[in-house]
Amino acid sequence: MILPTFTGPWTAPVRQLLDFAWTQTRACAFAVALLSGVAVSTLLPDLPVARYDLLVVYGVLLTVVFWLRGWENGRDVAVITVCHVIGLAFELVKVSLGSWSYPEPGVLKFAGVPLYGGFLYAAVGSYVCRAWHLFDLGLVRYRPRATAVVAAGIYVNFFSHHWLPDARWVLAALLVAVTAGTSVCFTVRGVRRRMPLALSFVLIGFFLWVAENLATLVGAWRYPYQEHGWEPVGVEKFGAWALLISVTFVLAAVGRVVDRAPSTYHPMDAN
């Protein structure tokens, strides 16, 4: 990426910010390609193949292309596949309870859920894996077992709260507790920086909420209140994504680099 020329004391911070934004955009390549495919599919003329089925084929092709191009390695594909599977399980329960729907027909559809629905979660897995490579992510004081247990509880609670008391606020507090002191480290223009892991969950959750608004706008799925026309996705989904991203992060973090030298980071790092 060729950055604009700036002068002044703020030159370096602006360059850092632009490079950070560009790298984030590259990390979102799978998600952008998938969402673009969903949007384009709504413009297609009537075809003998259902739109949802075409999107399944498109999602598989995207996965293969990213792997063959070396943008994602075998371990990344494994993480993305697991995200796809647990995402489909999530969809099956939520759709059966009427939380949202996929109203169009399709052959590759089970219990009201098209198989392409899992690619929406796979896209989140792809983002985390690509960000890990592009930013050379590392972790300081990461507690893998405790974080995994809380993340599993968060995932289960999104099912169980339909029948049992909703424990998301308790789980949110536990997630903050088990990630207290944990930093995610990243490199921007050769400078090593870090931020609290919990803060990264909040920031990613916000952008996933924005992406969800765009996805429902182009007809990826539909909430009950969008039956008669699109409406913005409720802001409470922002919090839900900030919690759920912990599940994807735990999966992607298995076997990844743990940084043990926080003193080597730039003094302007977020704390």
C-alpha cells in the first residue's frame, strides 16, 4: 500500500493508523468477499439453482482459493472449519426458536438453516487467523484454560438462556477477570505494540455488529422485525458479538505464539 505523504509531528502516528487500517482490511478479505457475494446474489436473475445453494458453492470456492493462494494455511482452514461447524449448530438452535430466519428455499438447507450460514462464522475465523499472520500477533500473560472455559460458557449460554436464567453479564465479568493483565501484541510498520485482550474483543465486537447490519441489509438472513423491511440490528448485538468473539479467539489461539517479553514493546502501547 502506498501511503500519502505527510509532514509534521503527527506524520508517524497517521502513517501507523493508515497502515493499521489497511492491514485490518486485508485481514477481512474473506468476510468482504463473502458479503460481496451475498449482495451480488440478490441481483441475479431467476436461476434453476437456489441462491442459498449457490452461496454454499461460493463459500467453498473462497475457502479453496484462500488456501491455494497461501493466504490461509492448513491450521487456519481447520480453525475456519470448526467455526463453520459450531456456527451451524448455533444457527440450528436459534432458527428453530425463531430468533432469525432464512426465508428463501434451498436444497442444501436443513431445519430451516442453509449450509452457507456456517460460512458467516467461518468468515470471522478467517479474520482472526489472517490478523494473526498479518500483524504477527502474540499474547502476554494469556490464560488459555481459564479463557477457554469462560468462552465455552458464553457459547452454551447463548443456547441455554432460552430455558435457564441468562448469565451473560456474569460471563462477561468472568471474561474480563480471566483476561485481566492479558495483552494481545501486534506489529504496525515495524513497531511492536499491544492492547488489553478484553479491549480487542470489544473493538472486534463493534465491527462485527456493523458487519451484521450490512449482512442483513443485503439479505444474508432476516430478524423478525425485518420481515416488512430492513431495520438496523439492535445495539445489544454489539455486546453479544464482543462475547462470542472470545470463542473464535480461543480456537485460533491453540498452538499460537505466546510472547513472554512485554518490556520489549513500544512505550506508546495501550495498557
